[in-house]
Amino acid sequence: MEGTIKLHPSWLEPLSGEFASSYMSDLKQFLLAERESGKRIFPKGSNWFRALDLTPLDEVRVVILGQDPYHGEGQAHGLCFSVPDGIRPPPSLVNIYKEMKTDLGITPPAHGLLEHWARQGVLLLNSVLTVQMGLAASHRDRGWERFTDAVVRLVNAKSDPVVFMLWGSYAQKKAAFVDTSRHLVLKAPHPSPLSAHSGFFGCKHFSKANAFLEAHGRRAIDWALPECVSSD
């Protein structure tokens, strides 16, 4: 995917086999054909790997998995559940903020930009990294899932303990192979309005993640998001 790869160097060598694979070549051709047919693809190409650009492999402390990028205008920018500053936080993110306040007493910010988490080692990874505007799940089963599975395997192989916060059955299935003897796997329903009241609210994943990290000699995450934010 020449011309679109923008990610931290720590990921490049471990993922070199994926980038050189036939399935990634096929995925590239699919995305080029989509563009050439006039379809708009979100996020922009420079942000496809933004989660891997902001969070180096050796600094990953927490993994949060999403499914597809947001498909509305201006929403997707390469981090799951996150939207750029100036875009209204979507319903699932609003519920994440509600749980964060209940769990840690943190007042939700007015924005939905989660870069502050990503820069501290929270890998905000979608399973599929692109989507056609206005059409959810339009780029599923094109190869992205195989690539992001490889990313999750790399994190699982780390010797440092990592917290996997798996919200919803999709995320839980994707990370089903994570070694729970070394890493902490936290499971809850998805934070969407359809399922948040069935167990996401009250899961206390934020405090549990920090307690685990500190117990293993790793720095806790500052989950409080600053009001003054900037995005590339």
C-alpha cells in the first residue's frame, strides 16, 4: 500500500510479511478500484494505520478493539470509538464516557478525540480499517481482518503484561486466543445504546485496567481527556 503506509517504525518489521502478502495486494487493488469508481473511503489514506502510528508496539499497555470505522462525514480518523475534535461524540462513545465517570469520577469532555489515550499506550484498533461513506461493513472480508489479527498476535506475544478491554462478542471472538496467563482480558457487552445497559455499565474496566498495570509494575493510564486537544 505504497503511499498510504504511515505507522510507527516499531510495527514495520514485525508486520512486513503482512504488507508483502498476496491478500494485502488484493486489498490494495480493491481499495484503488473503489476510489476509481468514485466511492468515498473513510478515513483518509494517511489515517488508515493511525492507531499503529500513535501507539508503538513496545509501548502498548491496553488494547481496545472496535469493528469498522465510522462511516459518516468527518468522523473516522483511524482510532476506534474516537472522532476528531469538533465532531459530536457518537452514542457508543457517550456511553464509554458515562462508564468512565461512574468508575473513576472523570467528567466527560465535550469532544470525542481519544488521542490522549493512544499516546499513552492504549491501542485503539478497529478490525477493519476502511469503510465506504454511508455504508457500514462495506469493507469487511476484504483482508483487513487478517491484518489486524496479526496486530493482535504481536501484542499477545509481548512479554510485558497488557490489558485487553473487549466490548461485545465481535471483539471477544477476535481476541479469543490471547494468553490470559500473562495478560488481563476484560469482557463486557458493547457500549452501544442497544447493549450498554446489559452489562457494559458497571463493568469498571478503566479502574480494573489500571489496578492490573500497577500491580505488574506498569504505569497506569490517565483516562481523563484534556479539553484542549489537537489532531493531525
